[in-house]
Amino acid sequence: MFWALATGEIDHRSYVFEHVPRDIPVLNAWALDARLELTTISLYAYPFVQDDYVMLPHGATMGAGFGPVVVSRRPLSLDQLRETEIAVPGRLTTAFLVLRMALGEFAYRELPGTEILEEVRSGRAEAGLVTDISQLTYAGAGLVKSLDIGEWWLLETGLPLPLTVNVVRRDLGPTVLQDLAEILHESIRKGLDNRRRAVAYAMRFGRGESTAMADQLVAMYVNELASDWGEEGKQAIEELLQRAEALGAFNEPVRLEFVS
């Protein structure tokens, strides 16, 4: 999504952009301090930063019938998972939130996402919630899928599962917000139209996965819904946050606001 912007394939309109690649739990924590002007965060994190940030109507990652998975060394039922400590990549990730919706309260332990597969494979954790390239590699580690939260969400709601969203800091002012929304949308569109070049650029920030595997993960989450949520995507975001609010997940009412 950032390739065209980072490589000068589109007009920056005199703005200067610095690409700061970090894992989502880090970006969530930074957003709590309004550290970055423009950032990706977990959708779950948005209500905690809504005073400082407003959503952009594109750049979200949404899984249509699939999503992060809970892996284990042997298949575990939902009832068994409720009695199992699960390694998770962060309490503010949307994956963690939706897992709470599926299981109710459960025991968990936070770990960096890159460590979760090995933690489960070694037996130090009975189960783990994986959200990145590990979604495609767990079988090679001898693990099985006990729950796909994207499948669960689709059966519950009939909607795609929104995981991350792009947000921009409110204090930049309406003109800058509109400019940034248009620039980022153009970058996403350019990347979708030049998939091979965009994936090759994204591989610079990978962790040694093959191009084919990276392309498969991109195909899952960077799709037409990333370019424009449309009504279905917006409905999915509203549904998820309303359900989270009903769980008592937030300290104040959610205010859904988007740069138009």
C-alpha cells in the first residue's frame, strides 16, 4: 500500500513522508501517545485514540471469511480453548478482541508475534493466536488450526473481518487531512494495479519468507476493500466496534469519524 508513495510513483504534493515499519502492537502503543501523524493501527485500538485521530476510508485490512488463527499441537474445541492459556500478540489487536468475542474471558500471555509459533511448537504454550505470515506456515511447524476467527466472524455476522485501519492525526487540519487521504488512496490504487512491483518492494521489510508466500498473504488482505471499504466494509467496522462496546471494552462511547 505504501510502495508507490515511498518510491515516487505518485505525486507527494510537497509533503515529506517517512516510512516507519513496525509491528502493529508497537504502532498501537505509539498511537496512544499520538506519536505519528499518519499510521496503521488495530481497529480495536481506534476508540482509545479517537480524540487524537480520525479514520481514513481506505487502507484497512479485511479478511473475507478468513483471519488470524489459533494454533495448537492437537485440535482443541472452543470449550477446551476457554480452559487453555493462549499466547497472543497484543491486548489491543483486533484479533485478540474477536477471540474474546468467540471464547469469552480466557487466560492469555502476551508475546511478540514472531515468537508465538515456536512457543506453541515447543510446548511452552498450549495454543497461540497468530496474525502474520505464521497464518501460512504453522502446518510446517507441526501445528494445527483450532480456530479461524475470520471464519467464526463470518458465520456470526456475514461480514468480512476488519483488522487494521489507517488513521491520521486531527491536529493537522482539514486541508492536510483531505490531501493525505487522497495521496494514500492513490498509493493504494497504484499498488493494486502494479502488484508484482509493490510486493517486491514490501519484501524488503519481510522476515525471510518467500515471494510466493508474501504474495499469498497480500492477496488475502490487500484487496479492493483496502482501496475503498464501501458499504460492506463500513458496516463490518461498525458491527465490530458495536459488539466490542457491548462487551464493555472501551472507557467511553465510540465515535466513528472518517475523512470524507
